[in-house]
Amino acid sequence: MRAVLQRVSEASVTVDDNITGEIKQGLLILFCAEHGDNDDQAAYFARKISKMRIFTDEDGKMNRSVIDVNGSVLAVSQFTLAANWKKGNRPGFSGAVNPSEGERLYEFFCNALQNEGLSVEKGVFGAHMDVKLRNDGPVTIVMDSKDSA
């Protein structure tokens, strides 16, 4: 499982000229499920993300979570995070789960974020999306379930 978190002052997703998700301060999360990923990992990612202290406090230190700042989340499915780019010039995406399992884990992840107390907006799974963001910092965190603790 991979997730890219971007701290934003605003972000939105548009599909076919319709805004499907839009937030002000919070996190844009690009999410990818890979072979072997499961609900427990998605729930763990949601717990970690909800408590991750990457927003600044009154002293300018990253000491507050998205919940602490009353921020929101815009979650976007992105199978291309599973890209294998090392061989040849065209990346392969065979590491991503099949679309039906990918969508199920994406929805599970979004629900797990909501269960952590976050307001969650979403993109449209499998759609061609126009994602706009105003990165705050910039602060970008890459999470990979294969990373050791």
C-alpha cells in the first residue's frame, strides 16, 4: 500500500467538468493498493494519517495533526503509485491490485479516515481526474507499507 500525503491550503478534483471533491486546509492523499494489501493496512494508514503531526503550531513547528487544525482530506485513487519504472522506458503497473479490489480498498480506506473523525472528500475511482492543489510548505510525505518500522 502506498499513499502520498500533501499538506494543502486547498485542493479539488474535477471529472468531466464537475467538481467531485473539494477541500480547504488539510491533506490531499494519493492512494494505491498493491498485491497483498488488506483492510488492516488501510485502517493502520488511516490511523497514522489522522494523527500525523505535519501542520504547524503557533511556534511554526510541525506539531499538529489534520484533526488538530480542523482540516479535511481529499482522497484520490492513483494506481500509478505502483509503477515499476526501473526496466525500460514505459513503467509497468502490474504491482497494483485489480480494479475491483483496488476500489474496495480505496473505499475502505476513505471510510477508515472518516471513522478517525476526518471529513473526507473523494475523487472518482478509475476516472480521468483533474486534480488541483495549493501545496502548503510544501510538505509531502510518502507512505509505503513495505517500509520497515
